[in-house]
Amino acid sequence: MPLPDTEWTRGKCGFKGLTYMALGLPAVMSPVGVNTEIVEDGVNGFLAGSEDAWVEKLSMLIEQPALRTTLGAKGRETVIARYSVASQRDNYVQYFNEVLDRPRRHGD
């Protein structure tokens, strides 16, 4: 997921990278915006901030099948633990309860 470091890209949500990770694919993402919160470099994916870093990290994945498997599995674990519907279930329930508990205004 290569991105330039611009105001626009810093506001992106990282969905493409999360999609790769959810599928168990090893993700390589630019260290832009939320990507640095999603990926722990070398643990659940790679961050690559220069052309040389992209070549290095992609080469490692090409040459090391076990690394591909490990990063892919760790990335999937990250998505399940932090970004899945199941991981956010209690937050959803809390938000719905807060909305239901609000006093209704006249005309609602």
C-alpha cells in the first residue's frame, strides 16, 4: 500500500491494508497516517518509507516463505483483535444504549 506523505493521504483510513491483513496476506504499507498505528514494523507487517525500503521489504517477503506466513498470520490476528465487528461489539452495544437512553426532544 504505497502512499505519498500528503495531507490527503494522512487522512485515509488504512482500509486497503486492513483488507490485506484480514486475508492473512503480509502487508507492506507506507508509514503515513493511521498506517503507523495499524502496522508494527516487522511484527504484523512492514512499513516502507522509501524506494529502497520497499525493495528491501518486498525482497524479504519474496525470498522468505516463512516470513510471509508469519507476518500474514500476525496481521490477521491484529485485524481480528482490533478492527473486527466482534472486537468492537461492546462499543456498538454501548453506543446503541446511549442513544436509546437519551431523552427524546419534542418532534423526534
